[in-house]
Amino acid sequence: MAEINNWDWDTKEKYIADINEWKKKFKAVREISISDDGERIAAVVENNDGRFTICNNGGVWEETFERLWKLKFNNENQLYSLAYRDYEWGVGIDNGMWEEKFDSIWNLTLTPDGKGAVANCKKDGTYGVVLNGNVWENRFADARNLAISPDGTKTASNVQTKSIKVADIFAFAEGIYSIAIDGNPWDRNFMSIWSFTFSSDSTKVAAEVMLDVGAFTIAVDGKPWDQVFGCVWEPIFKPGTHDVVAPVKRGATWTLAMNGKPIWGEFFQIWGQKYSPDGQKLAATVATEFTKWTIAVESNAWSRTWNETVLAPHFSPDSRRVAAIVKEDNRWTIAVDGIPWIETFDMIWDPVFSPNGDKVIAKAEKNKKYYIVVDGKIGKNGYDALWDPVFGPDGKKVLIKCIENGKYYRRIVPVNEI
Amino acid sequence: MLKYERKEIADLGIDESVKRLTPEKITKTINNVLKGTGARLKAYLDTCIHCGLCAEACHYYLSHGKNPTYSPVAKVKLTLWEMVKNKGNVSPDFIAQCSRIAYTECNRCRRCSLYCPYGIDIWYLIALVRRICLLLKVVPQYEMDTNYSHAATLNMMWLKQDDWIDTVQWQEEEVRMEYKTARIPFDKEGAEVMYTPIAPEPKFKPQLLAATAKIMHAAGVDWTMPSFDGWDNSDISMHVADFETMSRVERKHFEAAFKLKVKRIVMCE
Ligand code: SF4
Ligand code: SF4
């Protein structure tokens, strides 16, 4: 919360930029991106010669590129970008660039402290991870996806440790994938690996792995659980511990298992499990039957279910309440503690709890306009574009980042005036 | 007595894989799969009166000079019935025959069920055979390889994550030679439509992506494509009865749409 406290929560309105002007000035404006505190707005813009650069609060970067994308402000309001010219990729940071160049770079992600950046990369024909400009020395035939440790010092990726001939199904079945941490692979391979994550103390990595056709489990630091399942989904660590929790399928039903042993009842489907901020409660998206989606907290499903989808749960900061995006009959809304808002929307974004958990707000779309919705009540103003609202530290004010008539504004609005 | 006679076709995925089977593994796998079938399998097997009316429905039967071994009922008789009758005790060579029939002599059109007076779902029965062959890893090589590609990369053509991104960005450059303001907008949150191709497009015919971009541009569609896994709408795992990989691929595809906040998924074929 430290940086949120430092944001300007007093100035009612700041007019930051006229995007319509940008559209007149440049041949094209793409990928508008906003800083967390709303003070900056940037976009990839195309010059008349067809080359791309960045317009950031009206200031234009002198460098131009053939390809430019993935704008991302860090929490110091420096702007990262992925930029390509003369057959090389680089990482832009404000008006400078990392020295290191790449064959390709993707999955650009901010480091946990919100300042640095990490990405997958290919360099000299081999694949790995780059953290703040430092590329893994050990690289591989492929690297897919990445994770960074909570302390920001270690990076992991799903790597292909062996190259095999085209359609060599036998070599594949012996296992060619592993997790590499800082370039050092686990001492065993798997047939496939999907999501992977670090423990809160940054010392361990858990991953969902395929042992054989139809046989799956979770591996921690390369060691698979003793139990083998019909399917598994993404694992998480219990905060402050080395216990790993993952959805597992036994027979026709799913449960949550901790370190291989079931800890929940049986469901038709389970995924998206999450611990409460205090680390005491577990919630997950579940289906109690086919097309009956809901949230379960500590294995107890809400009684209301939705027929199309329920996205992953969000806990309030005080761990008391749970909210989730729900969809039924092609209409979206939010449900809090099992009770859906009455109003439904064409689209809705993640629920945002107030610091004490009493209020829930979200960005929603109705008839091509975007609104802030407060506890189910749709706000007065419809915007042309809007970003996720942020509660101020006292929970009484909300930061609204919006575009109205082509102009970008940063506003601080008391929650009861939305 | 039905005699299964075919021209020999070499396929590593079948010929080599059956050499790795043991009788125990075959029996255990068959019985595990059959255990999970409940009343449906029993009802179908008990109801069939072997009338052969389903034969005229099947294009494999018709296009092989009405050779009776290509009739739907015969394909079940030559595979699943034997497994059930022998309580799973069948030979590796028999599994090779099952794999050839289930994967290459029935393309799950389900026309036969419409011809059957009892509506017996022959495809369901053949799919059980595919499931058994899959778990025994006796699957035609290129089908298994494609399935493994889905399992490893979530796309059917072994595309690396940066291959996909680069191909789409390259095709955007191509289309912009003709239509200066056209785009292939990656990861545009809140777009109306998420468009997803099948992986053979970026792999073998990337110009199809440019063609799509032209259509979207001309039609004024507010569209996007995911730059991350979940961009491939194909699912060969479903065909080979690898239902675990199938559901993983589908989940990723839908989650890409949820992440991008689109209202519709539009797919090519
Ligand atoms: S489902 Fe298979 S057996 Fe039945 S008609 Fe179609 S191809 Fe022939
Ligand atoms: S038509 Fe139906 S009952 Fe007759 S042989 Fe075919 S599956 Fe059996």
C-alpha cells in the first residue's frame, strides 16, 4: 500500500491528455496504456513514414521502430516496451533501452517490487529468461512462460531440455520438459508441464506435470507427489508454508488436494483456488454439476449457481468476504458472498474491495459505454474508456481513470458520489 | 465369420508401440475403461440385433465395394465386442487392428446411428476403442504427435510462443502493404471479437492470417487475437480420445477469451 499512500488523493480532476489530438497528429494510435496512479497515459503511435514510436503524456520518443508493443508502466511511472528494429528485439524503458538485444522477447512482466521487468527471451538461437537485462547463461531448445520468486531474485521457466526429431513420439514420451530456475533445470524431465509457481519464501517451485497419457500430478522441486491423478490443474503454495494445494481429478470428480491428499469434498469441476490474505481460508471456482458454476469457500459451495461461468474468487483485504465475476444467459455481473448484483452487464471487470471490505466496485460495460458500479449500483457517468477503479487508503475516495470525448482525465471521486 | 484383411501400411505409432505392450497392461487398460461405461455400453451391445442396416450409412463401407468388414456393426464386432467377450484378454496384434479400425476406418460422422432402428451410437463405441488404444499409446504416429503437441504447447503444430507472435506481427506488416490502416490487434482487452485460427495457419499458410485481417478490416470488426497460449481453436486431442489434453486445450481457449474480455469467439475452419 506504500505507493498508494503517496498518490495524489486530493486533486479532484486532472486533465492529462487529448487522445483525439494524438489521433490527428499521428497516422495511428495503438495500445493505450495507463500508469497505476493514473498520472500518465501512453500509446504506441505510428509516424507518417510507417515507423512506430511512443507518445507518453504528449511527449514523443525520438527513437522509431518497425514493431513496438506491450507498453507497461512500472510503479515509478517508467514505461517499459518491447521494440524491434533491424532484426533485433530490445526492451525500452522510458526514452532508453536495455543494452541487451534478443532474437525474440515476450511475456514481459513486472517484478514483484513493481519496478523491474522479466521476460522470456531467445538469444543466439536458444531460449531462456531475462531479468532486468540479465539473460540466463544456460539456455534451452524452448522456454514457455515464466514465474518470478516473491523476493524478486529467482526466475523459472518451463524449458525443453532435449531436442528431438520431428514426430519422434517415443522420445517425447520419455519426457523432454523440465522447470529451470535461473537456468538450472530440475534433475528430471516430464512429458509436459503447465503452470508453475514459487513458494512465498521463494525457495520452492511447484508445477502441474504429465507423467504419462492420462496420468498427472504435481511436482515440487522436481519431485512428483506419490499420488497420480486423472487430471490436475494449477498448484498454489499455502502462504508462509511449503504446503501445495491443487485441484485433482479422481474418477469422475474433482477435489482439492494438499501435498497429494484430498482436503475438500467432491465437485464436478474445481479451479482457480486462492488463499485469503490472512492465509487461513481457501476459495475456488467450482461446478457442483454440469453447467452449475459457483464459488466454494472452505469446500462449502454457495447455494446460488450460474449456468455459463464463474471466474476465480477475490477475497476482501480483511479475508472476510469473497466476490467473483459470474455469467448467466450471456449477461455478466458480480456476486459477493453468494449474492449476485441485480443489475447485469454486457461485460464486467474484476471486483475491487474497499480496504475494510465493506464495499465492492467494478468497471462494467453497458451499451458500449463504461461505468463504475458500486455495490451493484451503476454510476452516473458513462465513459468512452475506463480503467479499473482504485480505492484510496481511507476507502472513501476512488481513483477514476477515464476518457471522455477523447480526453483522458484522472479524477478522485468520493465513493458515494459515483 | 468376419475376416479382417487389409493392405499392410507401416505406421510407427502402431507397429512399434504394440511391441511395447504386455498382456497385463492390455487387460488392465481395457477393463479400466470398460468399468467406467455403466449401462450405456451394455445397452448398446445387448440391443444390437446384427441386422446390418447401419452399413448403408457408412461411406467407408460404400467406398470399399460394400466390403462387410467396413460396416459400422462389423467395426464394433472386430474391436470392442472381442474385448468384452474376452474380458480384456486380447493380443497386441489385436490392439494394432483395433487402432487401425478406430482411428482410420471411422471418422465419427454418426450417420450410422440414424440408420439403426435402435439408434445405437456406434461412434460412442468406436470412441471407447480409441480411448483404450490411446491409453495403450497405440495411435497412428502423426495423430499421436499432434496430440502431444497439444499437450506440450496447447497448439497442434508445436509452435513456440515467440513463433506465434512473430508470425502474426509479420502478417500484419504484409496486410498493411495493401491496406495502410489494417491491423492484427494482439491482446486488445474489451474487443468485441476474439478470432482464433488453427495452428496449421501460422505454421504452413500464414497468409491466411493476413486474409482474415483484410476481412476484419473491410467489415469494420472490433477484434483481437491472444498473443499467449489459447490462440489455437483446434483440438486433435478430442479426436484421439485424450480427453484430459482436450479439456486443457479448451479451458485455455475459453480463458483467453475471458482474459481479453471479448463478447464472442470467432473461429476459422
Ligand atoms: S460414425 Fe463411423 S461407422 Fe458410423 S457411418 Fe460414420 S464413419 Fe461409418
Ligand atoms: S443397424 Fe443397429 S441393430 Fe442393426 S447391426 Fe447396425 S447397430 Fe446393430
